[in-house]
Amino acid sequence: MLGIKEILKDPKALETKLKHKDPTFSLKPILAVYEEMAKVKSDLDNARARLKASSKQIGEKKQKGEDTSELFSLVKTLKEDVRQLQEAYPPLEAQYESLMSETPNIPDDDIKVSLDPKDNVEISTFSKKPTFDFAIKNHLELSEQHNLFDFKRGAKLSGSNWPVYVDQGARLEWALLNFMIDTHNKNGFTFHLLPHLVHPEIMHGSGQLPKFENQLFKIKDEDYNLYLLPTSEVALNGLHYDEILDESELPKLYSSYTPCFRREAGAAGKTERGLIRMHQFNKVEMFAFTTPEQSNEIFEKMQASAEEILQKLEMHYRNMLLVTGDMSFGAARTLDIEAWLPGQDRYMEVSSISNCRSFQARRSKIRYKKSNEKPTFVHTLNGSGLATSRLMVALLENNQQKDGSIVLPKILHPYFGKDRIRKTS
């Protein structure tokens, strides 16, 4: 969420920046409601002041034995004015807060202006695309060969896009998760296991509500009003909801593992099949609370921790700085790490690292205090560290062998217990 003071400084310039994210966006409704709120508040303050002064006059006139009938009539009118103005303000405030909640974050000034993801800027690459001297299989064909995932029984249990991981597939998934958790822990991120359902205000604080309401799974009945996590970023951000931290505590570096739940699982088609996009997937997340001065450095630290995982997995990838129109609602800066998936013949995101500046902190009322100064908003950052579904696809497809086996990177041998996946009887 942006602050109204920030908007009022230069609405025209700010609106131009926001249109770089969403060309349809306009600040006019916010400014109109804010102006009306200010007028109602001013009228209410004036009516209350006049009411107080008139009431005082009545007391003074009574002491002198003077006629107070006109003043009583005025007080009655003023009381009605106050009542009407008090009733008029809350709906305006609710409308204002709703409009502010739907306002995206401002892109950093150095981000390339474009609405086309094809214009994302390649920053760097690691290693080279693998070459094969045989006809390769995609991860679905490899799964059939090695019995790694059961999509048919997953559909029986829950519908399409809900996979079941089987035997070596399940063990490899668990190996990846533990390797990633250990890596981030080594790099200074404190590990958390979190609730998988959270209150609406926690979802709102991270920027998921109200904009992404139709993409979320939720439980709402007479006992509960909770949302399933679309990403553990939501809960990690919510850990310090409505708190004032001390500057000496910052930066706070957190990590977590949770399954993630999303209604929209992508369109049907070759590039979206199997593990590419699902309603439920596993992810290790990084999250940070920092001062404004620390956030750029922590962004680089998160990137380095995510890259370390891919490098130890001996995987070819590229780093892409997203253009304004491809960034998420709450991000001011986003770098996507994209792994090469030979079975899909394309790069796909396996990690997304974002600096949200004070956007989430303002929504979540998370501030920090230094010495005797007034508390100010922290910066928050989040990064996939990593999402395992596409990472699993990359791992299987890049490491397949001519004899049908799948050789695993050395770093995973102690986690998986074997050096490769072979067909089971």
C-alpha cells in the first residue's frame, strides 16, 4: 500500500509510474474520495466546534437569566449535522481504503518500462544448455518409465492438477526440500514451520487481498474464516503484523517450507502439463525484514542463496530482471531465475526474488524504531528458494541418460541415498 502523502506530492508523476505496471490505472478515484473525506472531516470538526461553543454560551446565558431559545434551536441543528457527518465518513473511509488496497507498488526508477515479458532483461547465465545424443523424454514420459508421479490417482482424489508423488519421486522431492532448507540455514536464514491457513488480514497485509481473492482457496463457515497459503511469504510477512521492531533486530532473515495452494493452475497445453503448474506444490521460501538502507544488499543475498542451490545442482539457468509490466502487484523490483527445461524446450521460472520496499509493511503496520526517532516502516523482501515442481522437471529432464536412468547431482546423493534413479520393478 502506498501512503497518501506520497501520492499527494506529485500525483501526475506517480500515476505515470503506476501506469507502467497497469496502463488502466488512475489515481483520480482515490484523490476524489480523499478530497471528499477531507471535506467531511473538516465540516465535522467545524460542526463539533460550533456545537461546543454554542453549548457553552447556553450555560453562560442561563447564569445571567437570558433567553436561550435561539441557541437551543442552533444546538439541535448542529447535533443533527454532526450525526449526519459522522454517518457519512465511515463509508467514504471504507471506499478510500479499498481503492488504496488495489493500488500497485511503484516500480524502482531503473526498471525497464514495458508491458511485454519478452522485454525482460537477461542479467547473467550459469553453465550451458546440456546436449543429448539420443531422443530425450519430457518429465511425464520419465515419470511413466520410473513411476515417479501419479496424476490419474491425484485427479481421483482431488481433481486435475493435484499430483501424487510416488516412491523415488516422493523421495527426490523430500531430498530437494531438505537440501534447500540446509543451504538457506547455512546462509543465515532462520527456518520456520508455519500454519498453512491464515486470517484475511494477514492475506491483505502481504498484498494477496483483495486483488487475488478469486485465485485463493479458503475455508469460510460459522467457525472459521481462513485462507490456504498461496505462498509462505504471506505467513512470514504476517509474523510481525502490527509490531514495532528495534533497529538493532534488523535485518531479520527467515526461511520456511510449506505446500502452496492456488486455484489458477494454468491453461491446458503442452507447456503447462504435469508438474509445470499445479493447484498444490511445495516451496522453500526466503523472507526478510530490513531497514531501507539494508534492502538492496539483502536482495543480493537472497539471489546468491537461490543461485547457490542451482549451481550445486549443476543446472543451467539465467537471471532475468523483470520489466515494469511483468512484476507482481506488490513488487518494486523482481529478478526471476529461470532454469532450462529441455523437455519443454524453454526456460521457466524456478525462483522469483522481489523487493517490496515499504509496500507490505504499510499494509501490515510493521515498523521499526531507531533511538528516539518516530517509528517508520521496514522494507520487506521475498524470494523462492526454490519452488520444487519446475525444479524437479529441470532436474529430471537435464539429467536423463541414454540407458533410461537419471543421474543425480553429487550434492543430492546423501539426501536421496543413491546416485541415480533407475527403473523399479
